[in-house]
Amino acid sequence: MSKGHAWVLGATGQIGRAAVGSLVEDGWEVTAASRGGGGDGSWDAGVRTVALDRDEDGALAAALGDGCDVLVDMVAYGEQHARQLTALADRIGSAVVVSSGAVYEDESGRSFDTQGDPDGAPRYPVPIPESQATVAPGGATYATRKIRLERDLLAAGDALPVTLLRAGAVHGPHCRSPRELYFVKRALDGRTRRVLAYRGTSRFHPVHSSNVAELIRLSALRPGSRVLNAADPQAPTVAEIGEAVDAVLGRSARTVLMPGAATPEGVGDTPWSTPHPVVYDMSAAERELGYRAVTGYADSLPETVEWIAGQLTDRDWTDAYPAMVRAYGTGLFDYAAEDAWLERYDREA
């Protein structure tokens, strides 16, 4: 017997693909909506696919028809999307919406948005509970738009129960900006040394797409208005991640540790680099949903590495991962600057 009808917005994205599969396996009838209207080869044939631009006036309402038992939204930002969902509350039994751990700020008001400022790196408690302060809602940044979305949806909780999942650093196949590319490409390029800022101790808590999908599945079964963190069981250091990628590829590189921040040219900088740990508390999800992670970081890594390497076949990384270029620039692989720094390091050692 079906558990009901689940509607998934952003279904062909990294988390969406995993969420559709998880919901189908759990007995839901699923409609998978995305801009292109495509599907995934791993999905059950019974998944209904819909092409939808949610920002087109009236498009979501028309596509939703008589409604659904649960709507899962991977791609909601800001008050416009909150207003769009709450306007359809009479047709949506409950919702599960992906937010971000980027909404948190520390006791001095520092957040991901202030990282570029002098002494702007946030110093969060370890681990970060959902009760931690957040940035002010607004429309200027990714974080302020996400918290605006959260506040508006929670305020409408009587009409639309919604679980908001504050995701960590998402990893797994189909990522448009895979942080693991930093180590995978270096290994494939034959780099024998890597330089890591902050002595390689940076921790930016990852979450595998299948673990987010499990939180979505459990939230769909237990509707309510709540905010929960979404993270893996482990928060490895950046040095440990590099070693784990090497192990998957059967390569070995020596890690050179910088005592402080990266150079102005970006030598030592990685997609995980932060002077202070960012680790999320998962006890609320365990308590409220009975959540248990589907996988851990190291266990999931071989599939991720294989997918990343496959995208690089006969292509420059900038063509394979244009979103990575937009997010981080090309300095992540400035080997000339790295070699120059290593030459100075060797002379001074």
C-alpha cells in the first residue's frame, strides 16, 4: 500500500536524485519535478517526471494539481519561494525543505558571510546545535535568503507543517561543485605533495546526499514544524580527507602543513579550509526522527571519487565543473604558485 504522493522539486539535482529513490523504496508514489523534466536511470519506472520552472507565475500551482501528501523542496530560497509554498498550503499535507548550515552565526555575529573580513571567521561551538544564533533574514546573500525562507515557513506552521534541513557540505555523485575534486585532480595529475593551511586541521562537516535523503524520508513520515541539522556521522579533517582520497585511488602524496592561513595566491587553501571547526550536532534528528546515517564519509568516498574522475575523462576540469570555477575560481589548481612556495619551503626547512 502506498504511503501517499510525494512531490520532489529539484529532483534531478544531487540530493533530489537520492531523495526520489529513497521515497520510492519506502513506498511513496513520487512525482519528480525539475527544469529539464528528466529522470535518473536508477529510479523506478513508476516515477512520474515533470518539467517545471517554479519561478514562472502559476507554474507550480498548475503542475501540482489537486496536491500532494508531502512536498520536498531542494531549491527554495528567500521570501518569494516561502510565499509560493505557503500559498499552496491547502494542497500540501506537509513539506520538507533543504536549508543550509551557512545560516549560523557565532556569539560575535561572525558567519560564513564575514569570512573575508579581518578576524571574520566564525568561532562556533562544537558541535553546533539548532538553537545556535543565525544571521538576520534578508535578500543579500545565500545565508540571509535561506534564513528568510526558514522564518517565513516556520511562521506558517499551523497551515503547513515543514521540516527544514540545515545541510552541511554536501558530497556524493552528481555534485556540480565537488570539494573532493581538489584532491582527486591532484592525484590524477601526479602531484606528489599537497599544501594544507591551518596544519590540515580544518573541519567542515560533510553530509552525503543519501544521508540527506534519509532525513527527508523520515521527515515525510513524521510531519511537523522543526529545524534539524543534516550531517554525516563523522567530521574528518581536511588532511584526513586527502589521505582517504589517496587510499581510494591507490596513490600517495606527502602532506605539507602550513601553520596558518593560505597565501594571498591561494596556496594551502581548499574547499574545506577554515581556521575554526564547523561541526553540526545531529542529536536532535536522532531524537525526533530516529535518524541513523545511511553511510559514513570514508565508506561513501569510492563512488564519489569514481564519479568525479569520470567527469574529467577527456575534458578540462573547468569544462567538467563550471560551477566549481564560479564558486572557487581557478586558483585551487595553481600549480606554479604551489611549486614556487614549495621551493621556498624546501630551502628554509
